[in-house]
Amino acid sequence: MREPIAPQIVAALRQGIVELQLRPGEALSEAEIAARFGVSRQPVREAFIKLSEAGLVEIRPSRGTYVMKISARELANARFVREAIECDIARNAGRLATAEQVLELRRHVDRQRVAASHDDYRSFNDLDEAFHRAIADIVDCDYAWRIVESARVQTDRVRFLSLPHASPMPLLIRQHEAIVERLAANDPDGTEAAMRRHLREILVALPQIAAAHPDLFADTELPAHTRGLTPVD
């Protein structure tokens, strides 16, 4: 059965926003998107509503729909929620992971190395998500992963911007390797700590990215809960 068209439009526009093919502040044309997908405007409107709920677009009545600028505050709040849930996922994965699951995670990291060797940021971003999803699959809690996915909506644009310089791919690969090593040792405490270190990397990258791309940001002030969280190797 073919997937309904509105979710396909949501996924395509989300990818375009994350990869900055659709720039913050850019107007989105219902007519152009409908023509691109060969559909009426109704599923495009439905997609806009979903993206608005995710905080990626702003619907201005009688004025149009625009890609939201990045909010450092909203990103930090999403990261806070993601850390709380994903670190608990990592802790439980640390006690549940099998040798076969660890081997599959090592394969994920190997594929990330290939993407990094070709400076393939899009593939690396997809592989990063697949790596984190594979860890969540060990725990078998779909609800927790759905919340993590929701939080990733806010963090993915900055993660994509960070890959060339602020958080280079080799650094993220080393952090993934550290997580896998703790999983292989069935070390819940160590897996949680390695995941927490990894998820705080974006706090290091964010100030650099905001300074380099001020036109992409709606605000740059971080909330109080980020104080003192800068990771230390």
C-alpha cells in the first residue's frame, strides 16, 4: 500500500529544512510544492500544519508559511529532554545489549567512517540517526524513541551545520565508538556517561555556529539549565 502523500511531503520538507536547502526565513509556496508532488494544495496544507507543530515552519494567516529561524533556546530545551530520555535508554541498553547487537552497532560506525571519508554530510546525518535508533531498539521502548525523534527535530539543523567544523565527523565517530565499547562491556554506568558526553557536544558547537551564521538564528541566549554542562574530555 502506498504511503499517504501528506507524510511524504512532511518528510521531504523536513529533510530540506534540516539540510538548509530551505533556509530559515524562507517563504514556502503551497502552489509550487503541490506542483512538485503532483497533488492538490490540501495535503500541502496538512504538511505545513505538521511542520508547524514540530516548530519548523510558521504559518502566518493571510501572509504565507515561512521556515522558522533556529532558536538556541528551543534547541537547548529539546536537547535537555533528549538527554534525559536517551541517557536512560543507553543505561538500559548497557545491561541488555547482545553480542550480535553490538556487532551491528560496529557496522553502523564503519559506515559512518566511509561517509566521513567522502565528506558526505547527508549520509552521515542519516547514519547518525540510525545509530541512535539501533541503541533504542535494544531497549524495545517505541514510545521513548518517538519522544527522542521529536526532540531531534530541533537539534538536527544545528547538528548538520556543525559537521564540517564545529563538531567534525571524526570526533562524533570517536564518541560513537566510546558508546559501543561500553555497550560491549555490558557497562550501564559507562554507556550512560558516554552517551551524555556525546549529547552535550552540541552545546560546544552551538556558540560557534550561531556566531558564524547569525542570519539563521532567531535568538542565541541559552536557558539556565545549560550552565555548567559543557562537556570535558
